[in-house]
Amino acid sequence: MDREQEEMQFLGLFGIFKESFKIIISWRKIFSQITLTLILPLTFIFLGHLEISHLLFRDIKHTEYEQDVTRPGTKRYNNLSDKLSSELITYFLFQIAYYTVLLILSLLSTAAVVYTIASVYTGRDLTYKKVMSVVPKVWKRLMVTFLCMFAAFFVYNFLAFVVAVIFFVIVPYNGFGEIILYLVFIVYLMGSVYLTVIWQLASVVSVLESSYGLKAMTKSKDLIKGNRVVSISVFFILIILFTLIKFLFELLVVHGRSLGVWNRTGFSILCSLLLLTFFLFGLVIQTIIYLVCKSYHHENIDKGDLSNHLESYLGEYEPLSGKDIQLGQV
């Protein structure tokens, strides 16, 4: 990483994307290995989930339709009820298995990419074998942070649901009410993006600092202060790109049977490559934003101490005592 830490604070929206691209190109060998090992399976699982979920849900709707046009109490009706129950159980078990594997691969990918960039930043000797030996240990800290963020999202969505119920009860459904509804929805989306930014930075904090869980969330929130516009703008762009790729895959592959097998195969490969690139860039970008925010607050990252912190992952990890190894006010 050629750029000094003091210069990182001056990276704007496009500068962050440019710096991420330069890092990936400069260290393309190690990033290619991480991509093939962790991010490629993550991509296939995500896109495969869209296709399989569609097929399972289509079977459920078909069984429900046949049951609706069948007289209750007959043998066929009872068989359809059993079939529907079996399909629903299969669908929910598949969803549970999918989200479990997705979470594990996501955290492992985050750990690998963040550790790699930190090693590049400190000038440490970096090998694929060393990265993969560290990943399982960092994953435990990331899981704690994820569970805390999951609880925060749950509370946020529950409060949003309560507000929505109160809104529909109090506000009359007319032109003015629709405007208010749209404004509330926009505020909800902004809050969701803000929580997502906190989560992404908290994941980086969990790897590079001694804090994880609630402490990492608090530190992430403090880092964003003063640089909130750039951070939220970057992640908002990433969310739009992710939504666009997902929409294209669903339109051209999941619901594109009329296009033919070869066209669907080509579009599935294209969407896979786009999503693969997106996942890698997204993980690199969230680490670069962390460095930008640290530089903006003039919080010095001592490369020697950070290197020692990364070295501790190669043995049994012990929580660091004293102040954070990263934070030293300049």
C-alpha cells in the first residue's frame, strides 16, 4: 500500500474505489486464491439459493392451488395436505441451511480479506497458507460482532414496524398521508444503510483491534462521525450495485426460461462474475473506509503494534491489555 496514513483522509468517494482497485491488482495472486477458496463458493451459494428457492416456492404454490380446487375430506385432499406440509418443511429447512452456510462463508471471507490488507499495510510476509490459518480464529470474533448487529437490526425493524402500525392507525389514507408514508420509508432506508455501514466497519474493527461485539459497534459509530457522508455514499452505491446484479439474475435466469438454456447459462455466468467481483471489492472497500476514517480522526495506526497484533492470531489469541494497539491520538 503506497499511500501514507495521513493521506488516507483525503480520499473521496472515487478515491476509495480507485485505491481498492489498486490493492487488488497489486496483490492479485493472494486475492485470487482467497476468491477461489471462499468468495466463489459464496457467490454460487447465493445465486443457487435464488434459483432453488424459486423452484421450491413454485411447487408450494402449485400444491396450494390443487388443494383449493379439491373437495375437503377426500383422500386426494389429505394427500395434498401431507405433500404441502412436506414442501413447507423442506423450504424452511433449506432456508436455515442456506443462511447458516452464507453467514459462515461471509465471515470467513471478511476475515481473510481484512487480514490480508492489514498485512499488506504493515509490510508483513504474506502467504495464502498463513491467511487461511488465521481466518478460523478471527471468525469467532466476527461472529460475536455479527450477533450484536443482528440484535440491533432486530430492534430497529421492530421499532419501525410499531411506527408503521401507529402511522396507519392515526394518519388518514389520502394524498398527504402517502407523502408522509414515503418520507417515513426514506428515513427507514437511511437508517438501515447507516446500520449497515456500522456493521461493516465493526467487522474490520473486530479483526484489527482488540474490540469486538458491542465495543466494536461503538468504536465503528465513533469512526464514522465526521466522515458520515462519504461512508454512507460508498455503501449506498454498493447496495445499488448488489440489488442490480440480483435483479438481473432473477430476471434473466430465474424467470428467463423463455430465453432458452444456452442464453440462461450465459447470463448466469455473467451474473456470477459480476457478483464475484462485487463481493471482493466490497470487502476491500470496507477495510479502506476504516483506514480513511482512522486517518480523518488523526488516530495513528502504529504499523509495528498492528503487526504484532496480527502475529498474535498465528498462536492462541489472547485479549490485549491496556489501550487499543491501534489508537494513538496524533
